[in-house]
Amino acid sequence: MAIQVKSSTVQETFNILKNSKDAVMIDVREQAEVDDVAPAVGKFFPMSKINPETFGEDCGVRKDQQIFLFCRSGGRSMRVAQALAECGFQDLTNVTGGILAWQAEGLPLKKS
């Protein structure tokens, strides 16, 4: 049975991350995009470097951990989520709207 990838708005995601000790958000955009603007929460791991088979070790996450995936608008992060689901990750959520929605909602950004 395939794992269902959930979806979450940026505000819902931010609230969960703020109140959870275990949930993590992974930004899968490329370095130049993250250098331009990045959320103040989460980890950065570019899609071009993701190997779903070794993602847990590479990124320091567990297969049963609540993982939110984030990109520019939600397309790339959904593709990564689907690939990770096929490799046994169980609690995957795609952040709809990505950095565009994050900025539009006025959520915290990293200082450049």
C-alpha cells in the first residue's frame, strides 16, 4: 500500500514546527534560491542531491519522523515526498505554496 503524502499550508506548517520537538521541514530548493530567501525554520537539502535510499542518513531524519517538504511553490517538494514515500518514509507532508506563500503570509525568514 502506498503512503499518502499529506498537504499543509505554510501557516499550518509553521504552527506545527513551532510547537513540535520532533517535526522537521526540509527545503529542497537549490543553493542559489536559498541564498536569495529562506524560511527561518527547517533544514536545507537540495533536490539535486537527494537520494531517497540514503535520505535519512544524509539529512539526519528518521523514516517515522514527521517531515514537511518545502520548495518554491510546492511542485518539487511533492515529487521528493513521493520518492521518499516509496522508500519507506511514513509521515510526509508537502507544504503548499512554498516560499512564495511563506513570504506572502509574512512568516519569519532567515536574515541574509
